[in-house]
Amino acid sequence: MIRKFAIVFSWFLVTPLVIVSLLIFSSQRSKNMNLSDVGPQVTESSPSNEVDAQVLGIQITDMRPYYVSNFLKTTRLEPYSHYIVEVSDQYGLDYRLIPAIAMKESGGGNAVKESTHNAWGWENGRTVFPSWEAAIDTVARTLKTKYVDKGLVTPDEIMLVYAPPQIHTGGKWARDINHFFEKLTTL
């Protein structure tokens, strides 16, 4: 009886790991990527971008898309987690910035009309983007050119331009973004 219980208990422990591994593997395959060819992706703005992990013998060199996916689960932006990391790298941004601002401004897009694709409160929510991809790209490009390139790289510095009224509230916007940064680095 104990042996049967142990077998059933083991089955319930191993099955979720196998499913997660298969999902990760199929996701990588669908993007025509060989997991062994994926190299570390590190940008100057965020030295913590390289994260290694191993799932059932498969070496995953970059866990950031999975951190973002976990962080954005149950939001409209979750399907765009890999794209967010890709675009962040393209513009040399900390990969946590785009999802953190989206969570702060709209709960990851859940608190806005989906047709606006404006999870970042762009122009106080008035901007309508044609797609989530276009919105992510525009937000990343603007953060790079109007913030990072001008030396505004931390949430506290970015808040001065992005959310200036928050200065009068003691910097709650920056505190929330920093809190989201912490959540984004754990699974």
C-alpha cells in the first residue's frame, strides 16, 4: 500500500516538471531556436541579465523571458514576454522596465481597453497603438531615447519625467517600479 502511495505521489511531483519542460522546449522550437545555441544576453544597463538554469537536463541560458512571463501571468501582456525581453535587449534597456511600468500603470494591460494596446499610460492613456508589439517597440524606443540616453536609468530618475506628480507623493511610482523589479527576478 505504501509503495502504491509513493508511486502516485511521485507521479504528481514529476508530471508538472515534465509538462513545464515540454512547454519550454516547444516554445523555443517554435521560434526556430536550438536551446544549445542560445547564448547569454547581457547589456551594459543591467548586469543581472544573464541567468542560467537547468530544467530536466536542458540548459536554459536566459531565464528572463520566463521571469517576465511569470510576472505577467494572467495579464494581456503575458504572451509577449519573449518579445519584451528581445526589444529590451535591442534598445539596451533593463528587461524589467517595460513589464514593471505596464503593471504599475494598468495591471499589465488588464485595466485598459484592449484595443488601445496602451498598458503604459502613454500620454495619460490617450495614445492608441495598432498592436501590442507596436506599443512595446514604441515604449522601448522612447524609454531609450528620451530617458536612458539622457542619463535617466533608475526608476527614481525616470519618474522625474515619466510621472512627475509622483514626486509630491514621496516617489510612490518609483518605489512600486523597484518593487516590481524585485518580483521580476524570481520565479
